[in-house]
Amino acid sequence: MSNTTTTTAPITNTRPKQQPRYNVILWNDEDHTFDYVIDMLQELFGFPPEKGFTIAIKVDEDGKSVCLTTTLEHAELKRDQIHAFGNDAMVSQCEGSMSATIEPIE
């Protein structure tokens, strides 16, 4: 008979930690039409026109709207894509893309 003892490692939580979340915020201006906003959100975020319209209304009424909540890297990408989307061809005085920022969720 041998005097062997076995020990087991303590059980630890192996679930990965969730990355901090960030909101992508679209800001209102008077240089872009609802159609521009809806088209941009459909192309960049894959949103259906109805969701794009809902966000466009919120931006118009509240001055801003959260478009997406995601990781920092993804939020930065989406913000940059909004900034690079270009001007609204339906508005002659439009000089560029809409403004967007990212904010951490508290």
C-alpha cells in the first residue's frame, strides 16, 4: 500500500472578464437629411430603415442618440466610419459627415 496523496487545484472562475462597454453617439446638425441618416446607419451598422428612422428622430428631437453599445475598438471604428461617410448630396451647404463621439458606460 502506498502513501500517495493527491491534491486538487482550487476551482477558479474561468469565464473571461467582459470588456468595458462604450456608446457610439450620433450628434444632430442642420446639414444632413433624415434620408442621409437612415442610409448611413443602414450601410455602416446594417440597421433596417425603420431603426434608422427611429434614431434619426431621436437625434433631431434630443440633439443626439446612441447608435450602438460595444467594445472600445469597435466603437472607435464605427465613430471613424461615421466621420468618413461623406457629405449629404441633398443639402447644398453640407460640408462633410455627421459628428459622432464615443463615451464609456458608467
